Amino acid sequence: MPVAQFDLAFLPESIAPWVADFAERMQCPPEFVAVPAMVALGAVLGRKLAVRPQRKTDWAEVPNLWGCIVGRPGMLKNPAMAEALKPLHRLEKTAREAHASAQAAHTRELELFKLKSDAARDAARKALRRCPAASLPDDLIEPEPPKARRYVVNDTSYEALGEILADNPHGVLAFRDEFVSLLKGLDGEEHVAARASF
């Protein structure tokens, strides 16, 4: 049975011309760009958007988008996917830079906290000599380390993905270049938990 022709009308108007243009220039099927582009959009929206199937209840479902493109070798799947994921990789790079900056600021805040803590301990020791009811100040709170915002993870285990998702509750795009390797990896009995997770 032949596969139905991809229709650009399936796409949001904001990206359809871009998909058509790139597919025309690369001479590849438009779905090779459209599928990863839609999944990338879904990854950015993440849990910020939900479907509410019933009007009178608060039941909401957050969709997980799965995308897969299939084609023979040499059909330009990888360049098409790379183009579709470029905006997501730019967001990932910006987030990495922001995290590095936040990490540097956190290091300075942590050093200041330690200095304040040491000074407060010294002051409390001196105060205890004069008054046994003296105590440490309550306003010293250790600064929390910044959480890394992630948009894309590559070939990750389900355990590592769980840790990344703990810091990124809106979700991420879990990218696999070879889908068959994921399926074969999930086949074994020792991967029951991973199979259930995926």
C-alpha cells in the first residue's frame, strides 16, 4: 500500500513556508523537515500546553510527541533533521551559556555565604561568652545551585533522562539518530524498566 503524500496544510502557517523552502532547496521530502520541526515545537511547548477532553472536569492531558522519519540511505534525512532542529539547538546553546553565567554567580554567592556564616559563628562564640542564650542569626540561607535548562538530550538512558526531567518539568526533546538501536536496546529482559519508561 503506498504512503499518502504529505500535505503542507498539515503544518502551522508560521512554519509551512520554511519547511517547503528548505525541502525544495535540499530536494528532499517535506516530511523529513516537517516531522522533526513539529516534534521540536512540541518539546519547547512541553507541559505548558494541555488538552482538556471534557468541558466540565479539570482532566487535562499533556501530549508526548513521537516523531520518526524513514527513508533509504542518501535521502538527506540527517541534513533535513539538522535544519529542523537548528532553532532548538540555538535555545540549548543560549541556555547553556545562561547556566554557566548563573553557575559563576552561584559560586560567588556561595563564597559570600560561607564568609557570612564564619563571621556569624565567630560573633555567636563571642556572644555566648557574655550571654548563654545567644544564637546564630536565622537569616543565613545557603544559596541553591542553579538548575540547567535543557531542550535536547541525545541517546540518553531513561535514568539520566529522569534526572534531567526533574530539573526541567516542562520537558525536553529526547533525540535518537538511529531509532532501531533504541528498539533493539529495549528488547532485552534486563531493560524492562526502560521499556516501560519509554
